Amino acid sequence: MAVILEKNYSRCQVTLENGIDNEGNPIFVSRTFGRIDPETTHQDLYDVMQALLELQELPVRVLRRLDDGELIVE
């Protein structure tokens, strides 16, 4: 019996650096972009996110793909 992931949807989470606090530590903010087709390739998602992120001023710290789904036994 094999267990597979039946993907429901994907999201992309971006962590941005939004300044420095009083102690000199970076302040991070996260933004999540949802409703991404789970069949979208990693390269296509990366390319689109790079184009979107060029429109904002904050430096990008982390770019994550979050896949959600149901584990099914075949």
C-alpha cells in the first residue's frame, strides 16, 4: 500500500524584512498569496512571484510554497 498526497490547493508565503527594532534585530512581516493551482510548476510560481516582488520595496528574506492536501492510501 502506497500513501499519496492528493493536493487540494497551494499558497505562496513571502517573508519580508521591514526595518530594525530598538535592539538592532530585523523585523519581519509575512504575506501569503493563495488560490494557486496545485499543478503549477515550482519554476512558474517562482517566476511569477519574482515579478510581483519587484513591485515592492522591502527586501525578500524567504519565499515558501505551501501545498495542502489529503493523504490517501492506494
